[in-house]
Amino acid sequence: MSDPVAEEVHAGGAAQTAKDLFAGAAGGVAQVLLGQPFDIVKVRLQTSSTYPSALNAATSILRNEGASAFYKGTLTPLLGIGACVSIQFGAFHAARRYLEDSNVSRSRPAQLSYSQYFGAGAFAGVANSVLSGPIEHIRIRLQAQPHGAGRLYSGPWDCVRKLVSQGGVLGGLYRGEAVTVAREAAAYGTWFMAFEWLMNSDARRNGIERKEIATWKVAFYGGLAGEALWLASYPFDVVKSKMQTDGFGSGMRYKNMRDCFAQTWRAEGSRGFWKGLAPTLLRAMPVSAGTFAVVELTMRAIN
């Protein structure tokens, strides 16, 4: 089925790319505000054996650190995740338009196959990793640090300064970047592919154009895509969190990504790669739903 919105987007060129970036930034702000409390619980579970469950972690944080602790380290992602999601959607749609043109030049239907949707999403994830790697590293350090007198960093800029002084830009600020790239490719390839499949299936099933799909359905499909994202990439995320809370110098536990995978397997078995999954999946539904709903509504408004 032809989609006038998709055709209009495809024809927009640089102006449309700017709109994609703007809509993505709006979705990114929604993503952070909805997801940050879930994310801090996930990081605590991934990097500590203190908490037996997500509920225990959440109640412990609330009791010992107060409600504001659930938004610890929010400034960095609020500024950075908006930029990251902007890049995700801008890169995805740029890759999608390139693949559509390539299909046409080979006398194929312009509509992408779902493997191509996955490829466009993976490209968006890799492009995003340049920013998401250090941004998430800073956020994880701030979320995982002790409360009160034991704090290691006074804020995001202090964290950046100390990371660079301890390990340099690549070994400090960009620690865990290889596993971040792998996670982002798997995650966003799956995310965009799942969302496109759900939206296209709905439009085809009901004989309507994509722009006619109800907003609540857009949100629901976005939420389901978020669940698929994490199921496809969670073991990479666990390893990334372990590496990005590791020490430096003599305090370093993991030599590299491969060593972190190996040590996690030896110590915890397969379960070790899924710690913290429950709060992550709880977070994924509203966060991803909100992101896609805001992006879709923004695109409809500005196109």
C-alpha cells in the first residue's frame, strides 16, 4: 500500500532530515523523563549483588536516598539522549531513503524488506553510539556511585574530568564502546524493524493509510518494539554496564569486552546476562511507546 506520508518524507531531502532530527529530539526528551527511574534500578541490579529483586532495589533507593535519587544523573541524558534519539531517527530515515532509491534503481519495489529495515535501524544505532557511549557511561557512573559521603563525582562534568584523567578519552570516557556499538546495532535494528512491521501490518489489515492509524495504536506498537529491542540486546547491555562501572589501573577487573563476557559466564552462568531484565522490560513499554508516539505526532504536525 502506498503511504502519502512516507512518500512526502522521502521527497523532503535536507529539509525532511531536519524535521526527522527535530522529531527525534522531542521523542528523546520524553524517553528520558519516562524512563530514568526504571533505568537507575536496572543499573543497580546489573552492577551490584546487594539487591535480591527490582522491587527491593527500588524501595531501598527510596528509603535510603529519597525520591530524587530516581533522577540521579538525569542532566546528562536529558541533554544527550535528546541528541541521541534525534540521531537515531535522522539516521534511520536517511538510510531508509537511500535504500528506497537503491531498490528503485534496481527495478525493485521502493518499499523496504524487513531485513533492510533492520539494516537501516542498525546503521542508526551505530551512528548513535558515538554519542550514546560516553553519555551512558557518565550516567551509569553517577547512578552506581555511593550515596552521601561516599560520592565519587559531584556531577556530570566532574565525572567527565575524572574519567579522562584516569583513562584518557578512549580508555576512560569511551570505555565499553565496542560492546556499545554491538548493542546499539542489535537494539535499533530490531526496534525500527519491529515498529515498521507492526505499523505496516495494521495499515494493510485495515485498508488505511499509515497516517490514519490511531495514536494509541502508534504508542502500543512503539511499546512492543521497545520490548523487542531489549530482548534482542540485553546481554550486551549487561556487559556494557559492568565495564562502565569497572575500576582503573590495578582496580580494573575486566580487560575487554570478551573478558567481561567470559567472567560473567564463569561466575553467574547464563542468568548473569539477564540480571535486571524485569525492570528494563517494565520501563521499555512506556518509554518506547512515548518516544514513538511523540515522534509520530511531531512528524504529522510538521509535515
